[in-house]
Amino acid sequence: MSLSSGRRSSRRSRSCALILLALLFLASCREANGVSEDPIDRESEDALVAYLRLDTSNPPGNETRGAAFLRDRLVKEGIPAKLVGDDPKRQGVYARLESGSDAKALLLLSHIDVVPADASAWRVPPFSGNREGGYIWGRGALDTKSLTIAQLAAFVALKRSGVKLRRDVVFLAVPDEELGGLNGAKSLLEKQPALFEGVGFAMNEGGSNETAVDRVVFWGIEVQQKVPLWLRITSEGSGGHGSSPPADGGATAKLIRALGAVTAIETPYRLDPSVARVAAAAAAVRTDGRGAKFRLVREPLNMPLLERELPQGYRALLRDTIAVTHLAAGNAVNVIPTRATAAIDIRLLPSQEPEAMLARVREVVGDLGKVDVLLSSKPVPDSPVSGELYESLVRVLRASSPGSTAGPMVSSGTTDSRFFRERGIPAYGVMPFKVNYYDTDGVHGQDERIRAKFFSEGVKVMTEIVRDFCAE
């Protein structure tokens, strides 16, 4: 070989090496940015982005636009799907993969509506579906359009695979969950019970996970939740010029006094039976520091210790909570309004009947205002911490993150799962996506987002859960 040909060969080798390094660098950049090259991952991510761009804020709802989007994707896959619900503007979408088996069917449940977003407080437009910084941004990215798309992907994967099913699988995305579900899941259960024929299990939102350096250490499977009691207080009085207030201060002043009385209602700490059961079960599967904290949740409650050791989210499971969430009164600084209203979000411990708290609120408000019930629920049974679906969830979740554990949890929030639990159908809240603690503030807050890489991984987890439980 001549010297010149050797040099050319050396240059070609260096060029090939540089090209290979560049390709590896680009691939790592794509991975760092959460952009997947897997066609199925890209398909799911594109579906989430498109879904996030549909404004389904509740109020007012307009969930039919989301339901039609989901229906069309199902129909494109050759899956019969239909819109369900009485209100043409507020419908859900329903589809079923039939197995020919008498085994209890699995319901994949989620909701289409999202809470409103104040665009002025967001870094990006809340209905943009922006891909930025390795995240997918938008209202519903965590609560709970990502779960809907993951369930849709799992449902479609079953259909595409042609695998024999051990049980029917039902896909249902509903309206109105964010305002209590009365015009969504509850209405469908009451008015169209045939949709749920043979359903013996439900999988819904409500779960959680704890991460350490992007690795899940604990998967929380939601089996129970607090009881919602939402109230509106309306105060009325004489209106007039702001310079001449009435003796009682007028409607707004009366409302302020009423709210002061309501928020002063004592809600002592106590250990609810459901919370005690779940804390003991969660502690049994955990050997880390958080497991030790769960073991502190026992009678008699040592509240000075618990207030030091338990985060606020866990302490909220040891008492009823009262929050003033909305106020409305007046339209000018120099006008005394004749009417003022407030919304109160009360969450009761799982075994607490709402009547006692409602009576107490009405007692302290007295003649300062009128108390109306916006939403009230009754206690429902826990979903069992055992059985086919629960054990399948534990198995798949743990396998998806080696070294992790999985156990039950009680949620301080409220979901449509309660409507199924009260009918004797076990319902489990599952969060298949890793969520770092610093991203959870986006739920019902500003800059809601999900890491694209975690979304892709969560779609695979959901697909494996459904396959494991439903396929032969």
C-alpha cells in the first residue's frame, strides 16, 4: 500500500468514526429530549399532543370534541366505538373488545374533561401540546389525558396483536369527572347499564408513585379515597354606595364572617379504619424509611411525632379538611353588592357520613347565609388488597422498575372509582408513568407537563398490565 493510499484509508476511517459518533450523539440527544424513535412510541406521543390541543375545560365541558377524537382513532383500527351520553356537547366514548368468555370484564376508565387553566400564568399556552425541554406540556398532561392515551394504546395493541382474550376489555372515557362525575360516569351507570354488562374490575386514575433519581421505589395503587362534600354559601344584603355601608356590612361582610366560622370548625385527627388498613398493608411491603413512617400510623395517634415525620399529603388522610376555593361578589370598588357567594371543598375521611359535617356547617353559618350542596357522596367499600387484578398490578408494576415495591394507598382526592366501588366492582387507581415530585405541582396548577420519556415508558407499562390480565 502506498503512503497516499494509507492516508486516504486513515482519513476514511476517521470520517466513519466521526459519523458514527455523530449518530450516537444525535441518538443520545433525542433520548435526553424524550423523543423516541420507536414508531409505536411516536404514535402514542403524537396522539397525546393532538389530544392536549383540544380544550375540554370543565366548566363548561365540551368533552364531545375529545370523545370524537378518541372514537375516530378506535374506528381507524377497526374497533367499533360510539359516543355515549345525553348531552350532545358533553359525551363520552365507549368501545369493547369481546372475548367470548364469561370471565369478569376489565373496564379501562378515564375522563376527558380537565380543570380550567389561566393562560397568563403558564410558560407555554396550556392547550398547545408543546414539546419542549424533554416534556410534553398542556392541561391534562398528568390529569389525565396521558392515562387515556396509554389506555387507548393498550386497547389498540390487544386488537392489533390478534391474541386470544381471557375476558372482555372495555374502553370508556367520560365527561364531567372534574366537577364530580354526576353527568358522566354516574349518569351512564344509571341510564345505560348495558354498557357495563359483565364488568367486574375497573382501572382508573388515582394512583401515585415515588421516585428516586428517576427510578420508582414505590408504586401506590389507589384502593380508597376521601368522601367529597362540596358546598356553596350565599349571603345577601342591602346594596348601595360604598361610602354608606349598612350596619351589618352587607352581603360580602356577612359572607366573610360565615367563612370565618366554617374554616374554624374543628377537624381533629383520627385514624379511619380504611386508612389504618391501607397504612398497615403499605408498611408491610416497604422496608425503607417511608415504610417506617407508615408504621407510625397506628392507634393511639402520636400527632407531635406524625406532624414531624409525615408530609402534609399524608396528614390530610388523618382528618377532614375544609378549603375555601372560590369567591364571587360585586363589580365595582364603590358599590356594595347585594349578593356574595363562596364555594367550599370539604373532604371527609373514608368512613365519614356527610350529614354531620353538613349540619355543623349550617349551624355555624346560621343566618349569615344559605348553604347549598353541590356534591355529596357516601362512604364506599375499599377495593380489596388481593385478588386477580390487584396481584397483576403489583406483579407488572414491580417488574417495570426492578427493586421497586407496590402497595395500596388512600387518596385525598375524589375520582369516578367511587361509583363502581359502591356497586361492588373493585376499582384501582393506577399511575403507570414515573412522576418526579417537582412535576406534581402541575396537577390543577400551572405548567402541567409530563416527561416524554416517562410517558413512553408508562404506555408500555399500561400495555403490559392489560395484556397480563386479559390475554391468554
